[in-house]
Amino acid sequence: MKLVGIIGGTGNIGEGLARRICQGGKYDVLIGSREAAKAEAAACRVTESLQTCTCELPGGPVGTCGCGTNANVCSADIIILSVPFDKVASTIESIGVACFEKKIVISLINPMLRYPKEKYFLPDRPVEGSAALAIQKMLPPSAKLITAFNNVASGKWELIDEVLDYSIVVCGDDKEAKATVMDLTRSISRLQPLDGGPLAMSGVVESITPLVITLALRNGLKDVGVYFR
Amino acid sequence: MKLVGIIGGTGNIGEGLARRICQGGKYDVLIGSREAAKAEAAACRVTESLQTCTCELPGGPVGTCGCGTNANVCSADIIILSVPFDKVASTIESIGVACFEKKIVISLINPMLRYPKEKYFLPDRPVEGSAALAIQKMLPPSAKLITAFNNVASGKWELIDEVLDYSIVVCGDDKEAKATVMDLTRSISRLQPLDGGPLAMSGVVESITPLVITLALRNGLKDVGVYFR
């Protein structure tokens, strides 16, 4: 099975994603953290939750969930960056930029300005136009950066007894890497991957998350899903 | 019945919107154009199409569709701006900015950079951050600018025998005007209005249209609809 490493895999989104990817039965996962003990605890929770899951599982066995430091998980074919935008540069630096050579790197990061009292969130675009375009500059030129999973409500990843049937817009400049990430997307619940064009489109996709949170805050909705059909 | 004026009402979107609004049976429409004859022809087509429509119509009578110059339609309570972004300033100037005093003005305008050969469209944000924020500067301070209907595929408005069940994100800084536009939205087919927060959010909503066109171009889809649920 292919291996997916999640940098920052002990956060809500990272751990939830690990569950979902393992559940799909087509990939093994490595959860990464700055502290190996935290990564191990998260991997144990993921493994346990998959054993007690009551949902419809794939015919075959589920993927395994291992763990390691953030540097360790870079041995994977596909690396998911699941850290806040303002921690990306220091995380990549501490791991060592060479670890990302030729890797497929997924960003699901959406920088936001939060105005919870006024009931809205706004995109907080870096000068490059999007988090993804900024992150691309931090990675070696041989890394293939793809954006995906940006607009899934963080709470939805963890609830592995629930079906996820959202549209997932996948953007990137490397055709093959994009196809690989679309395959990964297709392996998770009933997510529908859609080719969203070049990485230059990532700013649009990233900005949908603060919109979706605003829609939830203002319209009495919870965990708003995004569908393009 | 309340009156809705459509500036640039002889374009695809304008004429289609006129049909849909009249069809809802809660508003009368005035189609505006620089040339009164063109507006009259469009209004005739709208009226005729409503008579031959085979869809489920509201219980009561449909709204009437009148016409006039762009300046004439500013007598309406609600004014929809349906002209390309680069024509907005000259259109407002030729009508006379005073005509917009205290009016509810709806922008559904999405400036875009088009790369059809490369199969993607990108948002073309003015320095203000969005078309709406730029247009707000062109209007008198007493005008209440609201964005709505930005993400509906233009071809979908006209096909009045088809149900429209999309999510319509409505943004603006005037609470009452926003509620009025949400009511108007609710009167059209089965559109679902959602409060999208302040006008500062309009850039996100405008940028979804080039994304949606890109999704259509790249994924073999037609007239992609947007749903938040």
C-alpha cells in the first residue's frame, strides 16, 4: 500500500484525516509530530477507533496507522501539511527542506482573519496570493505541491461513522501529482475530487473556508459542506 | 408588488433573471438598456416565455415585465447591476449617480481573467479587493450595495422550465437591504439565500465563479451549481 505522512498529524484535522485515509483501506498512514510520544498516542487512538467503527468499511482490511517525528513521516510518498500557516516555514526548516525533494506535498491550509463576535471570518491572503503559493516558495523546486481537502469542516474528519460526500477541489501544476491526490481523495468515504486547475487557483479554494464558517455562524448551520455539481 | 430594475437587462443574465423574478410572482421587473428598443424586445421575450412556460408556476399571477432606459429602471426599489465590470463606472455616470440615492443595488458581477485554452479562469480582483467594494465607491454613500446571484451559471437563468435549487450567498453591510435581497432570492424557483456576512466577503463569492467555470472545463461538467449545506 502507498504511504501517506501527515505533518502535524496530532491536530484535529490531521488525526481525523489519518482515520479517514486508513478507513479507506488503500493507504497506510504515518502520523507525525514534533514530539514522538504525541504522535504515538494519536496513532493508537486512530487504530482503536477503526476497530470499533460501526460504519460501512471497505471489503479489505483498513490501512495501518504508524507514527514518528515530522521528519520521519517525510519517508512517505505523499506528505500532508497540517499545521497552521504561520508555523509552516519553521516546520519545514526544522525537518530540513531536502526531505521534501520530489515529494507530493498536500496543503489544506487556509489562513484566516477571525471576527467571531461580528460573526464572520475573512481570508488572510499572503502577498503571494495564497498560502499554497507562499508554501511553494519554501519547498524545493522538485516538490509537487497540491491543494486539497481545504474546505472540509475540521470536525467532520473525525466522525468516521458518518459518510463524507463533499466536493474536493484539487489544484496544482503537476498533472501526475494532481491525479495521485485525486485518487487519494477518492479513497476516502464518498468524497468527490474535482480538478480545480493550477496552483494559482488555490487562493479561491482557501478563501472558501472562511466563507463556509461565516455561513455557519450566520445561518444557524453546523459544519457546512461544499458541493459543486 | 415591489419593482426590480435590471440595468443591462438585455444580456443573457439580465434577461434570464427577469424571467425568473417575474415567474416567482412576487415582483414586477423593469428591463433597462442603453437603447430603449432593445429593452422593449427583451421585455416582450420575457412576457412571451412566461405565457408558454410548462413548469410549475406560483399559485397567483406572474409579475409583469416592463422596460425602459437604464435611467428609467432606477425608479425601482431594487436595482440589479448586470453589466461587465469595466462598464460599471461609465454606466453609473451616464445614468447619473443621484439616481442611486438610497436604493438597494445588487451586484452579481465577477471580474475574471480567461484562459480557455489552458482550461482555467481566475478572479481578476480590482485593488479594492472585489468588484463590489470598487462599485461601492462609485455609488452615493446612501446606496445599499449587496452582492447576490454571483455564482449561478448564466445559461441556467433562462431555462425557466428547470428548477434552480442553488445556494445563493448574499453579502452586504446594510442588514435591512440584505434581508430584502434574501427575500427576493427566496422568491426565485427554489434558490436558497444564505447570509454571507459583510460586503468585505464579496471577493470570495465573486472568485467562486471562475472556479466553477474551471471545474466545468476540466471535469466534463456543464453549468456547475454551488451548494453549501
